[in-house]
Amino acid sequence: MKRLVVLLALLLAAAPLPATAAVSQTPAERAKEIATALTRDPLYIDPAYAPALPEAMRTGVRAKAKALGYPVYTIVLPLTPSDAFQGKESNVITLVTDALGKPGLYVVVDGGGRFPWYEAKDLPQLDEDKLDPARERALDDTGYDAGPTEVLTRFYELLAGPALPQPTRTTSSDGGSPADEESGTSGGTIALGVIGGVVVLMVALGLILGLRRRGGPAAPRKEKAFSIPPHVAATVAAERRRRLTTETTAELTKLGSDLAALPTVAGAGLRHQQLALDCHDAAGRVLDASRDLVDVVGAMVLLDQGRREYDVAQALAAGRKPGVVQPLCAFNPLHGRASGRPTQVDSDGATLTLPLCADCRRALKSGKAPASLPGDDGPYWHGDDLWARTFFGALSDDLPAAVGRGEYRS
């Protein structure tokens, strides 16, 4: 049994690092990669779509774009909420435009769709009056089953021609005489004038009454609160995930080495040692298949549990009494360790007992929402994956085994 446990630990420690850590990119790095590719070819096709969009389908896009006479940079790539751009075409355009730093028409299409997003940089000959009608006409002409290259080719073809007319107002077709039309117009003008005068009078009266009730001049208008632009938020989120992935990968390697060097003990010590190995194995699986920050945090929680089990096994092997270490905060493990006794949370007739940090405990006590780890739709525990169902293992002592059964894949 001892040889089997030590051999398993050595194999885990020598396992290759998760692929996620090697390929993780910040939004700025991904944008720079695309911008560099555009300097070689103004049509960027993500490798994921290269087999579906062979060279024959790209020729028309390049030819029509070149015929426009100004630089056109076309980007076709897959977009998902968990990617470097948070799945938003606007983030792609903003970051790639900044990275390339050249004037031109920038067009982005999600490879799984057909709706082109665009932005003209330092091109006075282009404006919404020309771009928007051309895009709408291209979408109408190509049909809903068209691919991105077909829509783009038609879009650029329309931009090369005269500007498409804007929608015009419909006129009466009842056969009335010009005099009738003139009379109707005159009557309508008078009616609108009367209505307008009444509206102005009512607004003025309302302002006077409002000032009297307030006892003074109107309160100054508040400035709009600062909000982080989407592309900046995407950069922050991606950098946070990249940094946490790097740190978790390093701990995965460190714990594997420590487990390999830990002598096997009998009784309870062996049980804790085996549980530490299970946690290490589960963390590696989750980290390798992670799709977002919540998955990476799940791997971090498993490693933290594995480290605590390792410390218990090490203490028992040395004949010492193991210390008590609190688990991580259930609402947001990135807050750190829980404080005090587990907290009872009541909601809709159900009671949960959760380890919480001091800040989350205070928030609940004051009736405020704790700063939970965000997921795809609000707090992560709004989801239906393993992490949400167990509050990162706070409601179960079976988290490593659940990962081993593949339950972390939702």
C-alpha cells in the first residue's frame, strides 16, 4: 500500500502542467496578436474557422475590400463570454484598433454568425449614413443562411457604389387634389402650433410650482457616475484569471512534490494523505479543463483542501496534534479564510451553514448582499454547476470524488 500511494504521488507531481496556463492570454495580448496578423493580411481568419473558410471563399472578401480604395481590416473569429474579449465585437474593435494604430475601416464578425460590426477610424468619407444602410442591405441580400464571407463580400461591394438612400416618409395616395393637400397641411400646422403652445405653458407652470414647493432654485443635476468601459473590464477580468491560473498551477506542482516526499503513516494519517492525493488529482483535472474564473477558483479550493489534508497527515506522521485551519469563504474563496464559526443563512425556508469571511458575515448581518464571486449571471451560486450546488464544497465533504465522477462538467 505504501509503495502504491508514493508511486501515485510521484506520477501526479510529474504530470504536465495544465494547458490552460500555457495558452491564457490577456485581452491586450490577444488584440496585439490579431493586429500583427493584420499587418500581413488585412483579412484575419481565426484558426478555429480556417477549415470552414478556405482560400476560395476569402478571395472575394479581399478583392472587394481592396477595391474600396481605403484600408479595410476584417476580423472573423469565435466569440464566447469566457474569451479574452468577453464575447463582444465592440471589445475586439476597440482593442485591435488601439493595437494596430492605423486609419481604416475595422469590421468584426463572430464566425458563428453573420452580422458585421464596424468602426471607421480617421476616414472622413465614411459615416453612418453610408455604412449602416450598406450593412442592412447586405444582410437582406444574402439571406439568413449565408456565411460571414458572403455577407462581407456583399457589404464591401455596396460600399463601393453610391450611398444607398435612407428610408423616406410615405405620402398619401388617396387621389386628393393639391389644394386639399395644401389645406390639410395648413390645418395640421395650426393644430400642432396650438398643441405646442399648451405643452409649453404646462411645462412652465410645472416648473413654477416645483420651485415654490422646494422653496428655492432647482437642485443641481448630478454628474453621471463613473463606469468602467467594457474593454477595460475585460482586460481586468482576463488578467485576474491569468494571474490566478499561474498561482494555482504553481501550487499544484508544489503540493505534488510535497506529497511525493511525505512518508506514509497508518490509521487516520493514511486517510488524510489519500484525501490530499485525491484533492491534488481533482484540482489538476479542473484546472486543465477550466473555462472561466469560477473553474480556476474551484481548482484553487481543491488545492487548499489538499494542502490542509497534507498538513494534517504530516503532523500525524510526526506524532504531533494537527492544528485547525479554517476553510475559504464560501461566497467568494478569493476573500480568504472564513472567520469564526460557520454562519447560518436562511432563505425560502432552507437553512445553509456556510464558512464566511468577516466582510461577508458583516454584510449579511446588516441586510446587504455579500460581494460574491461573479458568475455568468450574477453571483456564481446562481448557476447549476458543481461549484454552485456545493458552495465550493462547503455543503459537501465529497468534492474531490464528485470531480472524479466528472460532475464539474456542466
